[in-house]
Amino acid sequence: KGELVDADGVPRVLGHNLDGIAERVAPGVAAGQEYGLGGAWGDAGKPTAGKSWRSFDRGRVCGDGPCSRTTVREAAQSYAVGPPYVIHARDAVPLAKAWLRAVPDVHAQYPYLLAEMYGYSMAAANLSLPHAQVHHLMVSNAQAGGEGWDWVDSVPREQICGGAADSTPPLATRFDPSLPFSNDIHPPGPAAPAVVHFCQRYPAGGQKFGKHSVPHNAFSCDGGVFAFDAGKAAAAAIGAGSREAVRNAYVLCNVLPRLQAAQLAYKRDVCPKRGLTTWNEARTMHA
């Protein structure tokens, strides 16, 4: 394991292995969170490929570019990444355009989950833009390894949900927009994951969040906003009997208050523009 510390020796970024990773991104030097994509597309079109990739024509996506020659090993080691991506501004536009071009042809041949992520991998490979794969930038699956759960697992449990309330995330992971943003005067946050990819089901303290259960009127004037009991979630984190339960409480305390705040901001901006003088802010929504 390795960690990056600030000038005072305070850990700011955690990772499983930082050997060989550049200190900063630069043109041609990128990084991303490793996802379980593997490198199967590097065998696409070959008899040895998996069933979903056997008839896949890489030429439709790559032309005769570098990604038409990417091997399984290269695909797995340099392009099996997902959000958040960290790339230099000079690479952002060419990569975005290449990704946009790639996705329709990938999905036409691979009409399954993650097609757009494979499109990104192939687009990056076609630009010869390998990504250093790190594990600390994102959390998603409370049962999984290879994600940025190190900080969540190691800090005092009181910090997991401490300070969380309606529309207010925990103090430890709260961003203060009133502070001017500058690398010199804006202090970096804790060594917490940068992104919560909330695509699982997270129960804690008698409440839960699951993306497939989000009501279709989540952003509307007549629907309520997400209910959130910070006290119960905090108690669940402190009294949890397993690491998974603590992780679930962490996601719940970081996702529900932010979603609630977004809902309220939407209502208070959009509903008056529709000529409404009242709208529903009741904490009655569940997912």
C-alpha cells in the first residue's frame, strides 16, 4: 500500500500501490479508477474471444488505429477504467470526440451493460492514451475490494455520519463553497474517496437507498423530497457489526443529504418559474 501526504505529513490520498504512477497528469498521461472491465475486448473478433465478443468487429470502432491491435493484457492493464477519469485538458476534447464516435458502434455490436465504458476504453486506446489504474478514487460496492474504502474502514465510526443532517452531508466530507478555491489556500479534504458511485443498494438505520427504486417524480413540484434520519444512520455506523454495514451508512449519509439538497434547489428555482407559489418539500420520498 502507499499514500500521498501533504507538506505537513497528513495523508491526503490513499492507494493500494502508487509505484510507477505519475505525480501529475500531463498530455498523454492519464489516470482513472479501475473497474472490473477486464480486457476481453482485446480478443474481440477472434475464435478465442468470449461469446459476447466473438463476432465483434473492432474495425468498425477503431478503423486501423491502435485499438485495433490492443491486446487483452494491454486492455486490462491500461484501459479498464471508469469514472472518475483524470486527464489533461489537452486530451479531454480529442478523447471526448473519440468516445462519442465509438459508443454507437460498440453498442450496436455489444448491446449490454457497460457498453459506453468499453467505448471509452477503445477510444482511449485508439488515441494511445493509457491510464494509470488506481483504486482509491471511487467507492460503490460495499462488499467489494479494489475500491477506495480504506479511509471509510479506518476512521473512527463517529466521523462516518458525524454532522450529517437534512440537506447536509457529514462534516468530514463536506465541501465549503464559501472558501475561495486555490491550490495554495484551499485546504485539501480528507483522504476520502472522491466519488460515490451509488449503483448498489445501501441499507442503514432502518432506511435505504437503491437507484432502481428512485421515484420518477424525484425532481418535480408535486413530489416530496427524500426522507433522511441522520441520527439513525449515525447510530447504525457507530454500532455496526460488520465492515459492510459501516460502508452502507457512509454511502447513505453522503448520498441522501446531497440528493435532498438538489431536490430542494430544483423546486425553489423551477417551481416559481412555472407560476407556482407552493410546492411539496415534505420528507416523504424513499428509494
